[in-house]
Amino acid sequence: MTEADFWKMEEKYWTAGADYARSVTRDDAVFVFPYPAGILGAEASMKGLEGAAPWRSVTFHDHSFTRQGPVAVLAYKAQAERDGEDYTALCASTYVDDGDGWRMMSHQQTPAAVAEAGA
């Protein structure tokens, strides 16, 4: 996969809904979301997605991409919108080619307001 393919996959992860997310997430993946969600395993994160509307749009800024063998890390600032809700966060996703294709191993989000408060 090219770097552009990873960014397309990441965008789809935000916008395509729970079925797509489940199809490209490892069973042992770890997610770190803002409070109160906190640290979640893959199953809990997927259940949370099932009840939520997918983001209507997402834009990535300040891209960082690193790939070493079967591991790829994407870091970025996301600006997303759905149903009148705007969300901005610093994010990082790790994908692993585990023999079944590239799948998400971890994802972390820090809301921009929290990140800026620490600056």
C-alpha cells in the first residue's frame, strides 16, 4: 500500500461506519478516547460505533506518516463534522499487516482543546 492508500483508509475509518471499521480492526486493538470513554478494547469500541452516526466529513492536517515493514503509523490533526457537531483532535493510528491485510492495531485521540491547554 502507498501512503495515499493509508490516508484513504483512515478517512474511511472515520466516515464509513461500524461495519467498515470492524472489517479493518484487529480483535486485540486498543483505542484511547477522550474521557469518559477512556481506554477501550476493539469489541467495546466497535459497540460504541454501532450506536453512533459516522462522521459526515473529516479533514486531516499536519500529516505524519511512518512505515517500517509491516507497521504503519499515521499522526494528524483531524477536523470532523456530523449532525451539527464539530470535533477537532490530534490523532494517531497504527496499522499492522498481519497476514490478513492491513488492519488497525491502535488509535488515539486528544481533543484539540486539551492539547492546546497543555501547550
